[in-house]
Amino acid sequence: MSEQPTTAVAIPGLALRRTLFALLVLGSSVTGGLAMARMVADLALGWQVVLLALFTLTFSWIAMAFWGAMCGFLLCALRLDPLTLRRQRPTAPNAYRLVSKTALVMPVYAEPPVSTIAGLEATCRSLLNQASAQSESVADKLSEHFDVFILSDTQDPAKAREESAHVTALQQRLAGQINVYYRRRENNEGRKAGNIAEFCRRWGRLYDYMVVLDADSLMSGATLLHMVHRMQREPQVGLIQTVPIPVGQRTLFGRFQQLASALYSPMLAAGQSFWQGDAANYWGHNAIIRTRAFMAHAGLPALPGKAPLGGELLSHDFVEAALLKRGGWQVLLDTGATTAVSRQAPHTGASHNSFEAMPSNFLDFAKRDRRWLQGNLQHLRLLTGAGFHPISRLHFLFGAFAYLSSMVWLALLVCTGLLVCLTALDTTPHQPLPQPLSLGLLSVTLFMLLAPKLLGFLLTLFQCPHAFGGRVRLTVSVVLEVLFAALTAPLMMAWHSLFIINVLFGRSIEWQTQHRGERSLAWREVWWHTRWMTVCGALWAVAMWFFSPHAFAWLAPAWFGLLMAAPIVKYSSSATWGGFLGERFLLLRTPSMTFEPALLKDFAALGARDHTLSSAAPLVGAIQPLPGELPGDMPCQSFRRFDRRLVSDSAREPH
């Protein structure tokens, strides 16, 4: 039974939505800017311009997050799909309706083989179980519709041999159920983007779609079938991105991040999808892509010049989504595939899950951000690229400003501190300086800053508090998370500002394998990376106390976080403290902990089994041969020129 293809996904009133959202953000920004202008009216003109510019940029960024959260809150409260605005009614996917061929593609680079292969096997078994729940005959034919490719860029021969042995064992376990192929490149030219492009050129034409997985990705069979069915129904869609939720960390830092993601990400993603419509973004994994569209439009060129702002594109996913949209394909953020159900008890046999792992401590998190920051700053060079959709240009701008905003915030705090000192010394010839921010404006700013967390909390409190341990534990957990976020925000501000300065001075960074497992930090390592923050926080606090005890008090959230950087980073990396709150008091609970979906149970069991087997005896066997190739072209795109006549031709060719 095949699904009838439709035209492009209908998104009613998209232009009106975008206009309304823009007016709300701009109106808030102008109002905040005018209020700030009145506050600094008695300052010298130079101070007025600097403070007003810095505050308006910061306030605009806060306003955009606030209104996005408001949109997401209303949509989730009413249980409406953010694209169609229809009532969300999750349905169990039907494997009988498969009429396509999909490749599950996992690029790896010197990843820990036990956890990587266990996660991939758990995903495959979830897919097989989903099909078996309908019919054994359907499960037997699943290999006609799905293949798995592990695309290795591992360069170390010893690690490659270990990796190959684990893949061989996986092939033997899944033999006759689903084909698992392993391809290793001798060089990792183009990194992850080049790895996937090489797969597309050799085997892409064999597959209608490919699901891109990271080494830490976990996706349920229900989610995979849901995405494939949607691609079959909607032939104008080039890419569907799910909302992956972090799981698996036991450290205090990891538990706080997992709680924040589970609480706020579904709501924030719904708000983004509401106004982004069919020009959403791509996050590089846990997404399905129409292979022919990707091959025709997403071949990546290098940027002119040298790294860090030139050369290979590090954050390639944003650019690939923009190129697909430029080519006439719809790019969607599907919040219904994973978030509508993930916050509630899983449905029997049809649990929609999309998970990922995350760094377990602050230092590894900051190192990952350093790589992302460099890649996102490269996107500023694409703002004037030929043919890009306006929303794609906004993705480039917002992705860079997510890090540049830290520098703006730091500059605002430094200027505020200087004003306090100048006022105390009375070195300025004009009238006594007013406080840089009035209590009213400061209160409004703080409210808008905290509103997304408050809205996410209220939504959960009334819809599914049991998924987070009950109303009391949920409330206590949110209070702790807000306090932790307030303490750690100055640390990320400082790190991001330092990273930006390094990029501006031409210091590039190589994209290496990130730490995905649990790692408790030693004091020496923590102090080495945070000592400069502690010194700056101490000097700042002393200066504010000396010149203005009032400023010392209301700037405390900033300088105190820096002063306490070392103990915050050290103790938040502890699994002991994480277990103290999470296991003893049952705080910082998430739906994945409360319900423990079958996908996560299988992953844990498979990981423990593989670790035991690999420790007991060497894994032996022959790698399954690769399938026959069907070479195809993936032309390198241009950012300077684009022929719009190619849009309709490529996006409308027969399915």
C-alpha cells in the first residue's frame, strides 16, 4: 500500500506569522531602547551611543527568545502542530506503507567503539521490533527498505582495527535482518561533510533518503518510520530535522543540561518552527534527507582564505540546509515526531524518541562550543551569498550572534563598571550620572530573560509533572536549574569572549573527536582553565565594593560566577553530586529517566554486553563486502552565483 504524494507542505499564513513575529521583536527592541535612552540622557554623547548600542543588541536578542518562547508555549499548551496549526494526533507508523529505500548513515572519527556500536544496534533493533510488532513478514522484508552505513574517517590504524572488529560483530548479530556496511577512508578530507559527500557520490543514487546519525545518536523505529512516511507523502520536502534530547549523563552538569533540554527544548523548537516554516535549520544529525536533493544542491565549496574564517566550512549543517532551501526544497523542523510524545508515558510499541549524548562537564562543553563558534563565525561571510532565502540568512546571523552576544554582554558590563568608577571619582564634567539601568528596565529585562524557563516550567507543571518526578520535585529542580544557569552564564560569557578574540587573531582549531563519556575533572585541570576567570572576578568585585557598594550588589550575579568558576566547574563534573541529587532525592528527573524507553534500556544492555565481550576475548570475523556502487555527481555549489531557473526544475522532477 503506497502513500499518495502531495504538493508542498501547506503552512497557512506563514508570511503573516513572520511579519507578526518580526513586529513583536522589533517593537520590544525599540521600546527597550527608548527606555534606555532616557536612562543615559545625561551622559556624554559617546557614552550614550556606546551604552545604547550595546543594550539594544542585548535586549533585542532577549526579546527574540522571549517571543519565540511565547509562541512555543501557546502551541504546546493547545497541542497544535506549529506548521499546520492543526491538533497534534500522534499515530503509530505503519511499515506496510514503505515504498522507498533509506540508508542510515553514521559518520565516525575515532569514536569509542563499544558505545557507538551499541547505540547503532539499539536503533536498528528498535526499527526491527517496530516492524515485527505489525507482522513477521514485514520485519523479514525490512532489509529491502533500510540499509546501514558506518562511514569511518578514523586515521589511527590500531583504533581502526578495533572499530572494524566491533562492526564485524554487529554485522554477524544482524545478519539476515538488516544489512550493515562499513567503509573507511584513508584520509578524512572535508571531515564529516566530505565523508557524507563521498558516500553520496558512490552510493547515494541507490537510496531515496538518508538518515544522518552522529556516533551518539539514538532514534526509535517509530521515529524513523514516521520520518520516512512523511518524506514519501511530501515530495517537496528535502530535509526533516527532529529535536534530539540529551540523555545518559550522570554528572551534576550533565543532569542540569538534560533537565533544561527536556523542559525547554520542545517548547522553544515549536516556537522556532512556527515562524521559520519551510526554511528551518539542520543540526547535522538525527535528521532525514532526500538524497537526490542533497546531491544536486548541497555540495560544499571551501571559503576563500585561510582558517579560522576561511577554508573548509566547519559548521556545514547550517549551510547545507540553506543550499537545499535555495534549491527550492522545503526544510522542516518536525517537533511532533519526538516531542509530542517524549514528555509523556510512551505508547506501547510506538514510542517516538530522538536522543543524543552531550559533554559531561563544563570544559568539554566549552571545547565543543569553541569548534562551533569558529564554524558559526564563518557563516557571517555567507550573509551576502547569492540566492539564499532571507530566513537562511537569519540562521547564519543568529548562529554567529549566539556567541557574539557574549562579547556584547561583556562589553556592556565593562562599560557599566567604568561608569561606576568614573562617577565615584567625579572625573566627568557633566551632571551626576544616573544608574546605568533603572530598576524598572532591569526588572523587565530579567523577566524576559527568565520567561522561557518560567513558561517551560508552567507548561510541564500542568501537562506532565509526573514525567519529571511530580510537581514538588519538578519545582525544586527548576529552581536549582535556574540558579545553576545564573551562576554559569558568566563563565560561558567569558569563554565565548576569549574564543572570539582567538578567532579574530587568526587562531584556528582542529575539529577533533569530542569526549562523549562521563569524565570527572581534576582540580589541576580545572584551575588551569579557570584561574583567569577567578582573578578577573575577584578584581571586579573589589573594585565595585570600593567605588560603589550599590553596584557591587546588583552586579553580584556576574562577578560571583567568575569568582567561583573553579569550584563550579569542578563539582559540577562530579557524578557523586549528580547522584546525590538525582538518585537520593530524585531531583533533576527527565522523562527518559522516569519512563526509561525500550530504546535506552536496549542501549544500556547492549553497551554492557559489548564491553564484557571485548574485554574477554578479541573479536574476529570478516567485514561484509560493500554493496555495488551507482556513481552520481554532487557538484560543488557557488556562493557568488546562482541560477534561479534551476529551482523549479530540480524540485519538481518526478518522485
